[in-house]
Amino acid sequence: MYQQMIFVNLATHDVEASKRFFTALGYTINPQFSTDDCVCVVISDTIVAMLLSKQHYATFTSKEIVDSAKSSEVLVCLSAESREKVDELVDKAIAAGGTASGTTQDHGFMYGRAFDDLDGHTWEVMWMDPAAVQG
């Protein structure tokens, strides 16, 4: 069965720094789709982050590229398999040079935290109790 994929394309100030940051979080790099102007970060079988130099990103749009350290362009939310995995990923991001973003959201059946990467893009990490979504 076909599984649709998502490719999140984000502008970065420093491709190599982004590569080191996301590798420190435990993600792999697909060298086939990485260049000096772009790093292809494999988050899962169906989620890929393409971190493009601002010059390369500009070839895909005629719009102004926002300064993600000052303005929000997108909130990327990743699921996690447990509350502990939420904390683990966010703590890794902070240790790798990211910053905590927002406040911890704890609703009992749902738990989430967020971090900003080196360019200020916000990544939310969320766990939801499977029993809460069963019909």
C-alpha cells in the first residue's frame, strides 16, 4: 500500500551546523539528497526534513524568506511513543544547541514539549495515550 510522505523544507543559515544538530538528535542523513546547499534529514520512513541554505531555498519561491529567529513560519509537530521519549528528544535538542520553546503541556492523556532548532524553527514533540483516541 502506498504511504504518503512529507518533506518539510526549511531555510537554514548553516547547512553543516544543521546537519550536526539533527544528527545529535539521533536522526540520519541521506547523502543521496544532501549537498553543500542542502541536508536531507530522515526523521522516519515517511517524514524527511530538507534543510536548505537560504540561497538554495530562494530558488523554490519568489516570496521573502522569513527570519525564523524573529517570526514563526511553521510549527512542526512530531509524535513520540511515550512521555519519556518526548523528554528525551527535547533534552537532546537543548544539549545540541537548540532552545526550549513554550511551556510543557501536560493534560494527563497528552504530553508535549517543544524546542527551537539552531535557526529558530519550532519543533513540537507530543505523546498521546492511545486509549484516549480509541473509539
